[in-house]
Amino acid sequence: MATVPLESVLILAAILFVMGLVGVLIRRNIVFVLLSIEVMFNACGLAFVTAGWYLSRPAGQAMYFFILTAAAAEVAVGLGLILHMRRAFGTLDTDKIDQMKG
């Protein structure tokens, strides 16, 4: 059974993270920004699981559960904000929303 080298998986995780970061910085639609943040969370999870596999410890998988929990909380709060922004401003374009009131 062939195994994938550690460096290859970590490079893939880094590429995914950079793709998510570029999506956060370039996109204007808030839905796509949230999707890019999810890609970044998954890249971090892949790195943790790979490191845990390489070190033969379950800590990477345990950390991935925390990442999944944070991602679920981010989606719940993010969707609530998206609904509020759509009702209040009529758009999801981050450039057109110029004011946030508490």
C-alpha cells in the first residue's frame, strides 16, 4: 500500500488555504466570502489530520472536530448576518453596504 508523502499533503493544504484567502480578499458577494472561509477551515483541518497521521497521534483528528465546530458556528452566524443584510440593504455586495449600525 503506497502512502502519500507528508510534504505533498501539506502543500495541497497550503494551496487550498491561499485559494480561500484570495477568495476572501477578491470576492464582493458575502456568500462567496463565507464559502472561501470554509475552504480555509478545511485546509487547516487537512493539515491537522495529516500531521496527526504522520505523528501517529489522534490529536490531529481531535483538532479537526474543533475546526468543524467553529465552521458550523461560523455558518450559523454568517447566514443570520446574510439574511439581515439582505433585508436591511437589499443587496449582498460588500462594496454597496457602507454602514453598519449596532
